[in-house]
Amino acid sequence: MNDRVNSLGFTHRYLAPSDPGTKDTLLLLHGTGGDENDLLDVGQMLWPEAGRLSPRGKVMENGMARFFRRLAEGVFDVDDLIRRTDELAEFVGAAAALYRFDPQRVIAVGYSNGANIAASTLLLRSIILSKAILFHPMVPLVPESLPDLNGRAVFIGAGRRDPIAVPDQSEQLAQLLARTGADVTIHWENGGHALARGEVEAAREWLRQLAS
Ligand code: MLT
């Protein structure tokens, strides 16, 4: 019943925790051209017992869904990004009330465009995220004042040959987040922009260690 509903302003899927004792929810944010189904299996690999909330980005670019507008490859419409970040944060809060999960225990898991809006959410609306896993992110924006992310942990998965989220961007984002006090782990794969199994496994291990 909670599956693939078009309510709360976003087409989305919500899968309740398979173990009711698990209070964490993975917020799954797909890449450009993806949809709400894309990262369900990744979420399952990362933490099989956790709840999964997976919205579809509302911005269409040549028929491909995204989470915010861009003016060109790697050139973001920052006003739209800020507005969409707020909209996503409102959605997460409303979904938490509807599905009765703890809004303080939401872990963002984003890939590419989804990682970029997850990073933007950390920087602008950090209150809604307890941790974040960012696969192939860029620096989405630099806020005028940095939030205090002390006590928050962020995992970045990056590719040494990534032509889109180039290594320098991943490094810069790691540095920016470290300046907020966040505990940042960066994991390198040798490949390009595609999501590699190795980085998902490394993120799973990272989550396990934080939970233990
Ligand atoms: C973005 O637009 O968010 C990044 O360039 C990644 C992508 O979606 O291609």
C-alpha cells in the first residue's frame, strides 16, 4: 500500500524496515535519467533491514528525471537547487509523519545528481540527515555560511577516471564538508562515473562500523 504512490508531491516508493527494530531510513536519490526504482537494490545491499524512501526527481531534462535544473553539464541552476533542496526536505518530513519513521534517523544515499542534491541538503537543511552516502558527487553549491555538521558522518565514493564528477570535485566536496566538522570518508575506485560494486560494499562496511 505504501509502494510507488504519487503523493506528498513526489512520485516515490516507501518500503518499511524489514526488521521493525531498525529505526533508520535510507533516502535513496537516483541519478539523471533514473527513477524511484533505481537504488532500491543498492539500499537493500547497504542495509537490508532499514526502511527505504525513494522519490523520483521532478525536473525533466530531455525526458530524463533529475532533482534540480542545470544550465549545462556540471553548471547548476543554484536558485532552482536551493528551492528543490527545500522541497525535498519538506517531502522527507511529510513522509516521516505519514509512514511513521524517525525523521532524525534518515541516511541519504545518492548517486550522481542524487548525490549532489544530498550534498546540498547536508549543506542547507542538514537537520533532516543523520548521515550521507554520496556516490560520485560534485560540489553542488557553497553556502554563505557553513552549517555545523559535527557528529555527522559522510561517505564519498568517487572514481579516479570519472569524467563527470571529476576527482577534483570529489576532493573539494570532501574538504568543504570537513570544514563543517563532518567526519568524511572518501573511497576511490579506479573506474569512471558508473556506480561500482566495490564502493557499495565499502559503504556497507562503513555503515556497519558506525552502527557497531
Ligand atoms: C548533475 O547534473 O547533477 C551532475 O552533472 C551529474 C549528472 O547528473 O550528470
